[in-house]
Amino acid sequence: MKNKIFIGLLILLGLVKNTFAQEQPNILWIVTDDHRYDAVRSFNKMLTGNEMSTLGYVESPNIDRLTNMGTTFINTYCQASGCAPSRASMHSGRYPFRSGVYEFEYHHNKAEHSEPTFPEQLASLGYQTLRIGKLGVRLKTVENGKSKNYNIYQNNIDFKQLRKDGFTGWGKDWFYEMDGKKLDKPFKSMEYFVTQNGEFEYISERLEKEYPKYKGTAAKAHKKYDLLRHYNKKKGPQTPFSPGILAGVSSRKAGETRDGFYSKIFEAYLKNENDKFSFGSQTINAINEEKPQFFYIGFDFPHTPVLPPASYRERFKKYTYKVPNFNEKELKSMPKQFLKQVKSSYTDHFTDEEKQKMIQDYFAFCAYGDALVGKSVDDFIAYNKKKNKPYLIVYVNGDHGWKLNDHGAVSKFTPWDIDSHNPIVVISSDKNKFPEGKVVREFTEFVDVAPTILAAAGANIKDEKFSYLDGIDMAKQVSRQAPKRDYVVGEAHAVTGPRAFIRTKDYMFSIQTRPDKIRGKHMEWALNASYQDLDPALYDMKADPHEVNNLAFDKKYQKIAKKMKEKLINIVLGDNRVEVGWGKGSRVTGTKVYRSNFAPGSHDYKLKL
């Protein structure tokens, strides 16, 4: 009798244990913006053996702590080094050449190849989903032949509305009225600062011409916030109306910038006990305790405008940085498409003082954002411990990288390592799946985010309904059950024009993929184009880690270039490539899908050089 009772207790305990193990975890997904990997000490240590960047001092105690708490996938690469296509690849779990989203185009979910984004799939698995901050996915839907807004998440605290409500230090929006009067012609994308007292300071050349009371406000703001704007040497020095703020000080104190409010909102949402949750003019549903939760925070830092709070900026002024070296000889062998991006964002003509200021403020902004990431993670873990819930955290260090005079320019948009190398950290209450302090050095990609989160949420990603996913569950990488990648691959069309890349451990190869952006035409152009017309790039990462010397036409490297070119073309152009005639602007209604599939199965992760 005693034995039967004992066995019964064991079975009961086993059932309880299994039930907890199978309980869907609450999930927090954090993505930063334009975030260089060398702005994080732990990443530098993993990659170079030194905590500091080659540029100088960096500060990242909270992200460093995350790497100790979970598993770091240090060699992760984005699929497209532009905000919108990169975020589309993460949300869809698909390469750009499979989703048809190559740059900043609006797209919709009615095309025959379209599939649900992974937050939508989570909702079908029983999750309640919330987005706070920047989304960047320009997904619409079509009803009765008309394009309409479409929400991927069930609950949304939108960053655009937050800045309209004044919960920001800086913003840019359309203005349809001024001084209480409706405008016949709206102000397009007018900049403004919001002071600590909530006052709006407008920056608009047209505004100052049409409204005398605002004359000189831009110049005052430029001096007040010590701004460095991007300027073209040929067009003369910067003005208060020049585009792109590369350095300056925030109009708000730490914690009360737009990113600071994301963190505050998240904390308040977790503590809310009402049926609804309100912040500013936005009201959403409160947490449904009967459902597992998926939270996404899209931080804006360190994207331009680079405006760290004064407390951070002052600390970083004491550090002198080594500005990335640039020799104009590099321009001679630089691919034309790369050169196009460099010329549009050229900075090597800046003064030494301007370059220092640009780098100091960038790393100060990253340090400030690091504190916000740490706070959000701590609040999330505390919530789950209080509720006795399992959890998963996926931290993505930037939707892509950022240049700081690397190759003589700022910005992103190229497949150079500094623009496309973005480590991911995964932390789980299940330490067997994602062990503490573990470093995975095999290649991972942004398309892996969707299957990783879906699998953790209980989805069987081997099921046919998930067969469209291009990525791999990163838990399989940890357990060595995933296929070994010899390369990573991607394609983007913004700024440079249509261009794809393939990267191995030792080499990066890239080509122009088509002569224009007319979807459905010239899809296989690169098959017959001359090698010169492909505008090729080849870099030897061992000999040239900063990717300065383009070896695409070097005779010693022709065999390597040929193999990489053939593999890349077969994958991005010939292995179920998709292009869609979405239409123009935000009123997208096109449903025509064009395919190219002359080399099916080419994307097999295998490339021997």
C-alpha cells in the first residue's frame, strides 16, 4: 500500500513538473536601432579579446549582464541593412527575396505568397501581444480594392503618437494646422524639440518665412542643443536646416526622452491592474492573466537624431576617440553602389572636433540606451517571478549597424560588416535551452528570430503551416541539432540600389542583382550580365577585416569570386525568388507575384571555397 502511495506521488510530481515545463513562457523581444556591435563591451571581448572598441571607450553594463544571463549568438547578421526591410525579415521570418520586401516599400498581406507575421502566429497560439515603440514594418491590408492600415500586434503603443503627445525630446511629423488654424498646405515632416516643460520648438525654413513670430527659432535650437548636422562640403557648411542630426544634447533629462518613456510605459503596463491601460492619448487592453504574454519594445536609440541626455553627454566628453582611418584611395576600387552610399553620407571632410563630437555622442547615446534595456529586462523578470511564470528574452543589438566615418561616411545600407553584424542574446528561465554565459560562434541570421520565438511558444515549426519560415530555431544551434551554415546571405535595395551579399567566415562577396527596381522585370538579369556590370565586391576578412581592399578583380581571387558569385546568384535569384508589384506609396493594392526558380534548393548552407 505504501509503495502504491509512493509511486502515485512520483507520478503526480512528474505530471506537475511536465505541466510547468510545457507552460508557454512570457516573452520579451527588444530591438535597438542603428546599433554598432562594438558599442557593447561583452561583444568586443568575444570578437577581439578586448572590451573596448578600437575607437575607444564604451559603456554597456546591462547588455553585458544579459550575456552572462543567457546565450550570445555573436556572429548574427541582418538580412538587409536598412530599418524597414530588416524589421520585415525578422517579423516574417523570411529573406527579402522570399517575402518581396526589399526596402521601405509599403506591402500588404493579400498577395498569394503572403503568410502571417510571427506576432500574429503567436496570437493564434493563445498569446496576448503588445508593441511599444518603433515598428518599422510597413504592412497593410486590402479590403474592397482599397489599402488599409493593419495591426500586427493586438495592442500598440505607437511611437508616432507618443511624439505627437510630447513624450519625446525630438520629433518629426506632418502638421496640418498651426497656431490653431488649419493649413491649406501642410508642413511635411517638420522637426521639433520638446523641452523639459513640454513646450514645442519648431524647426522649419518654410515656417520661419510664413510666420514671422517663429523667425530664428531654428538657429536658437541649433545653438541651444549644440547640434552637428550632416553637411555636404560642396554645398557649404551646415545650417540649422541641414538634414540628419549626428550629435547634440537632448532637450529632456535621462528617463524622459522617447526611449525613456518606452521603458516607463512598459513598467507601468506590467503593474497595471485595471481593465484598460492608458498613456497619453493612447488606450489599450490590460494584461489578460489567463493568456501568455508577448511584449515587443522597439527602442529608437542610437538612431539619428543622436541626442544623449546631458548627464551622459558630459561624462563622455572626457574620452578621446580614435576616428576610423580613411584613405581616399579606397574610393577607386569601391563598388559603384557602395560609393553611392558613401558619397550621400560622406563625413571625412568634417573637422577633427566634429568627428570627435559625433563619436562621443553616439557612444554616450548607446550607454544611455543600455540602461533602459537593463531596466526593461529587470521589470520583465520581476513580473514573471512574481507570477511564477517561465520566460524568454530575445535581445537584438540593432536592426543593423552604423558607420562612424568608417569608409569615410556615416549611416548604413551596405553589406560591410560594420553595417550588418548584429549579435543576438537569448535568455530563458529554462537554462538547458539557452545556458548562462554561453557563446555560439556559428552563423545566425535575423530570419532565425521568428522560428526561435515560435518554437519557444509551443509551435511545431516542422508543421507544414510554418514551412515558409526561412530561419532556424536558435535553440537547435545551442544543442548542435541545426545544420552548420557555411555562409549568411541577404539582399537590399535602399540607397545603394538592388544588391545582394553572401558572407563566409573568411570572405564577403556582393553584387548588383538587377539594373532597376521594376518588379517582375529583369529578374534574372545577373545571370547574363558581365562581371563588370555586376559591380562586384570581394573582401578577404582575414587579411583585411575592415573591408577596405576590394579584390573582386584581383586575379589571385578569381576562383573564389566565381564560386561565391554562382552560389549567390543561384540562391537570391534562382531559389524561389519573389517580387511583387505592390504599388506606390501607402495605398498599396497590387497582388501580382513574380517568381524565379531556376535553381531550387541552392540555399543549402553549403559553400566550400
